[in-house]
Amino acid sequence: MELTLASVALLLLVAAVVAMLARRLHLPYTVGLVLAGLALALFPRFSEITLTRDLIFTLFLPPLVFEAALYLRWHDLKRDFVLILSLATLGVLLTATVTALGMVYLAHWAWPMATLLGALIAATDPVTVIAMFKEAAVRGRLRLLVEAESLFNDGTTAVLFGLVMGVIEGQTGNPLLALQQLLTTVGLGVLCGALVGGGILLLAGRTEDHLVEITLTAVAAYGSFLLAERFAGSGVLASLTAGLLIGNLGALGSISARGRDAVESFWEFTAFLVNSLIFILIGMREAHQDLLHTLGPIALASLLVLVGRAASVYPLAALFSPTPLRIKPAHQHVLFWGGMRGTLALALALSLPTTVAGRDLVTTVAFGVVAFSIFGQGMTIIPLMRRLGCLPHPHAHHPPTAG
């Protein structure tokens, strides 16, 4: 059953109530939403609503990626760009490799199944991470590192997953062809994002109507994504590029002063709206996964993902320790434990063709890892950050300035 206007209205009412309760109970909002989704799945009206790949990719991901990129400032980003890019590329490859090898040699999975799981589960999820950091009022370099890495490695993972699928289906067995496909996917994604973002900025400079300016940014978020996907580019990288362009160049005068306030308010509301629907739907989908009968593979995969994350964060941090890009030990621990899995992993798992051997098992294990990530890491990341001194006292009202 697809989402109807009535069901969306009910889900948003639930989200609003959960937001109020979560604040009173000091419970992470995203965790509360997933719990609400699990409860809603018990009712016949909601039990048939399904979370599909198209719903995540086409409706939810573009605005969330765009909104997050909108607030990344290039003068801050360029300082840590090499570090972020290393985490988002080498880090993703290390996590995918550790997960795949572990599932082959410890769970005795076939190589194609293990490689697919490693590829789709490798990225840290910007939706989950950014929602948590906004809620905790995290500021400064730590937030930049975590959010920027999660945004960039979404693009890396989507591209890596496409390459793995191509190899399994016999389309890109040649390493040179695979490299060509990789460069094409990334290049087209960035190019489409730059073209759409630049075009929107030119149009926005011709009006001071804040409603038109809001509309143009919405066109940029979805238009860049759809254009890139149409030409086999990375839609995630396209929305990311468009968001970076508009967020940084729009402030130079293409968007009016009144328009900037209106655009920021619109996207803040949009992010809340989409986040609410995503996490409730994840909870409803989790309720229908046969997680109990696959606890062994799920536990192993969750452990392997954590080991892979540690193998990417700590060695890469050590590599940069003699340089000005050094990451404080406390921030390394947050990067490790805050590397949560979520929306993109589910979208990629749901996009697996029914002809792929072991598809149901790969999908169920992916959902299990995401469930562990949301509940296990989601419930503990804020207390960990407070213990490490990365957050103020829970009753403090002033955001920290992490260095």
C-alpha cells in the first residue's frame, strides 16, 4: 500500500507527539520515531504501508542531502577537505572490505552476497547523524567533520554499490571499464549539480520574491538529483553539489536577504518533515523483517561494520596526526561511534533485483544492522559525547564550540 494524504497527516501528527515526548523523556528523537513506527505497524491501517527504494531515493534523499549541504560553508570545508575526502573514500572502501571478508570467512557467505552487503552498508548515514547533531546542538569542527563525511561518503557508497552490481551482473568485469564508470558517475553527478545549481542562482538573482526563491531551491534539490540519475550520474553528489553552490554563492547576493531567512526556515521545516516520515517508516518496515531468525548474521555484520569503521577512522586519523588536520582523540571516538547506518543502506538493499542470489537474506541483515545502529549507537552517542567533553551539561543552553 502506498502513502496517502490521510496516512501522511496521521504520521506527521504521531511525529509531532513523539517530538514532544522525546524532549520530555530525554530520548533521541530519531529513536522515538522508530519505536513509534514499530508500534504503528501493529495496526491494520498502517501495517501495509511499505518503505520502497523509490520512496527513499526519489522523494526523501534529495531534499535531505541538499538541506545539509546548504549549511556547509566552503571556507570551513576546504580546510578539512582532504581529510573528509579520505574518510569518505578510503574509509568507505575499508569498511566495505572488512565487512565483506568477515561475512565470507566467518559467516561462510558467498562472495557476491558478502560484497553486496559490504558495499551497501559501508556509508555512515547523513540523515541519522545530522538529525542527532541538530538535536544536541553540536557545533564547530566536530559537526563539520561528521556531517561532511556522511554526505560525501553517501555518494561514494552509491557509486561503489553500482560498480559491485555491475560486476555481479557481468556488465563491468573489466577493471578499466569499472574505473571509467566510476569517473563517469562521479563526474556527471557533480556536473549536473553544478549546472542546475548555477542556473538556479542566475534565476534567483533576477527576483526578490522570497516565495519564488524558495521554489527555485526546491527545484535545485530535486532537479539536480533527477537530471544526474537520468544520465547515469550520482544523484546524491548532484544534490550535494547544488546545495553547496547555492548555500555558498547564494549568500553573495543571488538570493535576497529576506529570501535567505525564508529559504532557511523552509528547509529547516522540510528536513523535520522528511526525517519524521523516514524514521517512522523505517520502524514500520523493521516490524515486518524476520530479524529473530537471522540474529547470528545480523550480530556478526553489526560487529564487522564497527570493526571496519574503527579500521578506517583511527588509522586515517593517525596518518593526519602530524599535520594541521590532526583530529583530537575525543573527536576520533565520536567519528567512530557516530558512524551510524540508515537510510541509504536501506534504499540500496531494497533496490536489489529479485534475481540476485540471497537477496532476502542480504536485505534482512542490512535492516538488522540499521536497527542496531539506530538503537545501540543512537541511544549512546550523546552520553558518550558528553562524557568525552564534546557536549555541554544537558541543562546548558549555549552550544559548544568544538575545535
